[in-house]
Amino acid sequence: MDTKHSAWSNALEQLQIVADKISLDPGVLARLKTPKRTLEVAVPVVMDDGSTRVFQGFRVQHNIDRGPAKGGVRFAPTVDSDEVKALAMWMTWKCAVVSIPFGGAKGGVAVDPKILSLGELERLTRRFTSEILPILGPEKDVPAPDMGTNAQTMAWMMDAFSQNVGYAVPGVVTGKPLSIGGSAGREEATGRGVAIVTREIARRMGLTLSGASVAIQGFGNVGKNAALILAREFNCRIVAVSDANGGWYDPRGLDVEILARNSAAGGALPSDFPAERLTNAELLELPCDILIPAALENQISAQNAPRIKPKLLIEAANGPTSPDADPILRANGVTVVPDILANAGGVTVSYFEWVQGRDEYFWSIDEVAQRLERIMVNATNEVWAIAQRENVDLRLAAYISGVGRVSEAMHARGHWG
Ligand code: GLU
């Protein structure tokens, strides 16, 4: 990872670029540079061996002008205040780009969930939920899964919240299991959104997806589902995939069905596979048509950008490209589809889950897929049109759309000053 940039300084720099471009009101800009609420909590957990460990937890609500705060909860050793603030800000723009009525938030606990037992994880999740409970609620702030968390984590969060208030409150989280009010299609939603956006942009570029070579960094929920959908539905050739320790490469295409069946829920790939090993750095620099970073922030910076030359770079991860890499990629003719558009499918189906929960009326998987398709295609059309009209890259176009919507809401409400 590039240590020169923090995710938060990257997020601020991206905001400044769009603010300059659209002459954003200085009051609005000053307000958007600071999260609305930042809560840091101690999360004590009695471990299986009887000792007590105290973990650091965070919930940041960046902005709630367009609706309740929305965003995932991350359990990872990298979590710190700056990372969570950046991820919360990106959620504000993401919800605005796809025009769903939410603000942006993010939470996290600095912990490696892979080394905790199931019992320890449950106690950690319940205690974290209790500590941030005063600012949560279906109308206030609605967490969801992110790196290191999943539907089970959301079930524990929903239960901890419900126990506290004395009745079931499914709407306090999204990404829940179906048995307690989850939505059909939520699990694969981010990957499906990535695939839809890839199809839309590839078509405009005249890039044929059938047989196109694709390299994917990260094989967690997002990377795995993107790989499966691109291979199954668009006949893409997935030439490389990786986890935190490196990955597998075959220029003829990997069998992603077998890889998916044999990978762990957290994204760990099988240690034995009939293909070549490669490192994450090598994966990013592979000659390929489409590169999909689907792991951590700051993977592509000015240092490696000169060697990264896919036709299309789809940001399935949040913040994989630091701002100093953008001009280099642009000069090399790489079309970058920014995170706040490319990975918005997840929060879009979270919105569907929240709506279905409010109505107590649940949709079929086809209905979810159709509505997701419509929202992702509309947002892509809009961002593409702005890029053409303003003669800017897709990242700046998405920021013009997202930050523009938030600023409009702030002006309408009139309370940013
Ligand atoms: N964690 C996901 C993201 O980064 C989903 C957030 C949500 O569904 O609220 O977009």
C-alpha cells in the first residue's frame, strides 16, 4: 500500500477538485470538508481465554442533508479515524450519484476478524452496536456490511439494537439475512452493479465484452460476484484474481466457478490451483482489457500508475486510486470508472431493502434486478453525459453529479452556514 496518501487526504483533494470546477459555495465546501458527527468508542470484549481486550470503534456520519446516514461497517486492522471519515464522505457522494435519499456514513472496528472466534466476533459486534446505538436508527443512520462483515454481523447488530428498545427494528441495518427482512439480491448487488456499469461503459467505448480479458484484485463479496457475473453473463475472460496474499493468473482464463466454490467467505483463495501465482502488484500491472480493483484503498498511485494500462479501470473498491494517479492514467488513455458510480449497486439494493422493510412488502429477485438495472443505467448515462458536456473524466463527472446534488439539498434546506 502507498503510505504517502491517507484515504482522508485523498477524499479532501477530490472534493477540492470538484469544488474548483463548479465554483462550489465556500460555506458549503467548508461544511462538507468536516463530517457532521464523528463518534469514537471503546469496544471491550471478553475473549475466549477469559482475558479482556479493548478495540477501537468508529461511526462517522459525513452528511445527512439528503436523508438518513447510510454506509457499511468495516472490521479490519487498517481501520482508523481517517479511513472511516473518507469512506463516510464517499458514501455521501455515492448515494447522491445514484440519487437515493440517503446521506453518507461509515463505521469500523480496528480488528482482524479472521483471528477471532465466532463467539468473540458476536460479542464484539453486539458491544460495538451498543456503543454507537444513540446515533443509529432507521430514520437516523443505517449500517450495512463492508469489508470483514456480512449478513450475520448485520443480524447481530439488528438484534442488539432491538433488544435495547424492546421490539424488532429490522430497518436499523441493511444487508440482513432474508429470514429477518433482508432483500433478495443484496448479497450480489455490488458485483452486479459493477457488471452493469462495465457493460454500459464498454459499449460506449466500442469494447466487446465477450472474450475481453479481466483482472480482479480482491475476491471478497464484491470481487467474487463481479467475476462470476462478468464470466457467466458477458463471457468475459477472467485472467487473474487475488486475495490479500497474491493470486492466480492464466491468460486463457481462470475457472471462476471453481475458484468461487473453493474460496473462503472472507475472500481467501484456494492455496492450490492449476494456474500461475502472481503478486497483487503484478496483477495491477497485467496487460488486460479491464482491471477491477475490488479490495483496499490506495492501490494505484503515481508510483505504479505509469505501468497500469488497461483500456478500462472499474473501481469496485472504495478509493483504490489516489488523486496523483488520475492524470497519469488519463494521459495513458485509461478510462477510469470511479468508485462512487461503479460500486453503488450495493447501497442501491440496501435502499431497496430499507424501502421493502418500511412497506413490509418484499419484492422478487427479478424485480430487484430490474430496479437495480434502471438506477445503475440512469446514473451511468448521467455521468457519461456530464463528462461529454464538460469535457472532463468520469471521476470529475460523477463528482459534479454527486456533490452538485448534495449542495442543492443544502441550499434548499439553507442550514449549512
Ligand atoms: N459497504 C458498501 C459500500 O461501501 C455498502 C453500503 C450500504 O449498503 O449501506 O458501498
